[in-house]
Amino acid sequence: MNQDLTKGPVTKSMLLFAVPMILGDLLQQRYNIADSLKSPLTEISGLFSCELEFV
């Protein structure tokens, strides 16, 4: 899809250009939130499994 961004309505061109980047940023934020919630639980379960191996 080739579109000349120098012609036509400015607002529409800017929105069409920005929407994929905004969606990508939102997906990245969701991943970062999920990763930050998962990390402490993984570390805690890892500690318990190490302790159980030595018992």
C-alpha cells in the first residue's frame, strides 16, 4: 500500500501512519505487564524447588 503522505488530508494521513505504531506500543505494554507479574512468582517457585531438592 503506497500512499503519498504529502497530499490529501493531513489528519487522515497522520492517523493511518500512527495506528500501527500505537497498536504495537499497546501490545508491548501488555507483554511487559504480564512479564513483570510472572517473574516474582517464577523466582519464588524456583526457590522452593531448590530447597526441596536438598531435603
